[in-house]
Amino acid sequence: MIAGADFNAVDGPQNAPGSNLLRKGAHCMRPGLSVSLALAAALFVCASAATARASAYVQHKVSSGKFPIHSACMMPPHGYLTRIGVKGAEGMTAESATWAAALEALVESHLRSDGIGLTSATNRLSSGASDDEIRGVILEAEQKFRTVSSLMDKKPGKIAKSAYTLTDEVGMLPCSGTSDILVFVQGAGQVVTGGRAAMSLLIGGPVAGAVLLVTMADAKTGEILGLIRIRPDDDFLLKPEAAFGERLNNELATMNIGSARKNAEKSAQASGH
């Protein structure tokens, strides 16, 4: 599957869900930092201690089971990492691609454990479509997703009111015919050098942190069905399962994805809770 790490000023991370949080904290960043690095660089800069570590927004028809989800088409993942040093910030293109693939593997693993059948959006299946044609549809879907993401970032609660859609053009993807949902996996984060960390400890400033965003859309109509946001406490680069896994399980259960809710209930009974 495809891992993306794009810091382009137009199509870059500032258009991803969560970018509004970045803009709110951008005043803590060094003046002159390019806007294309803002998403990864400011996610945890000046973040409020009251910010939820994990949250899910979902349509009632999904959480109630009226829209059961048993299969998913995985869209290409995207990761955006920034390294913050004493002299400023720089993108981590290679590391971002590796991290994106790791986040995708993490989400896929948890979906599979909840009984969700998975297909890659790049899979031609029996459609007869060429790779170029499929890439073109994926690009169009991602462009629409970026536009919708900026709106969801500001008012995620409106997901429950069916306020956001990618349009039914997503139905042109070969995987749409065999999938209930499309899944978009995004991660943004920043790592801090030793010198910058010491400076931040003394005078305040950037700290290491990340956010994982998992968005689900109806594979036939493009309607946004749910969004998960997770901010980890642990080593999000080297140990993504430890950083995101438990909270991801909890939010999938809240949303009632596949057998996630039943699995959570069984786990709670086994532990005596």
C-alpha cells in the first residue's frame, strides 16, 4: 500500500483534520516557519492540558448498528513529521513515509481483529481499470477529502448530522463495490532534539507529540460516517501499538465498528470490570 509524506504548501498537512488545532498553537512557533510545516510542528505546541487524549465522532446509524460495517477499503495513508531543533524546524520526509506505513499497519491490524475485511484502494480487483485510472480516482477523492477535513476540523460534531460528504464519485474506486467504508489514516507529529527539549523545559516552547486521525466514509456515497482522534502519551514513532492501540480499540468500540464493541465487552468481563 502507498505511504504518503507530502509537505507541499497547497496539498500539505495543513489541510488535514487537526490542522485547526495547529493554527491555534502556531503563535508559540518561531516566526518565519513555513505554513507547510505547521501541521506537524504545532500539534502539541501550547496544547491545552484539558485536550481529550482520544475522541470519536460518529453517525448514529453506525453506532446503533443500523449501518453495520464488515468491510473496508484502505485509502493511502499519510504521515507528517517535523523535527524541532534550537534553530528551527525541518520536515522529515523519509521518516514520515515510514511512520505512515506503520500507522496504516496498526489500524489494519485492529480492524482485522474486529472482523473487518480489508482491501487496498489501489487494488484493481476485477474492474479492468488501469493503475493510472485508479490513481486518478484516488487523487480526486483525496482532494475532496482535504476540503472536507478542514470543515470537520472546526466542527467535528456535525459528522453526527451527516454534514460532510466526499460525493458518490468515490464509488468509481474498484474497492467501493466490495467495501462498506473507505478508511483514511493520517498522522502528524513532531520530535524535539535534546537541545530544544532542554530549552523548552527552561523557557517553554515545543514538545514532542503526535495525533492519529482515522476517518471513515461510506464507500458508495462518500458520506463521512466517523472520525477518531488519538493523542498518545508514549513513544509514537518506535512503539505505535503501545502509543495508540488501546485508545484505538476503545474508540472503535464506541463507534461500533465490526465486532469491536463485543470484543471490548468480552475483555471487560474477562478482567472483571
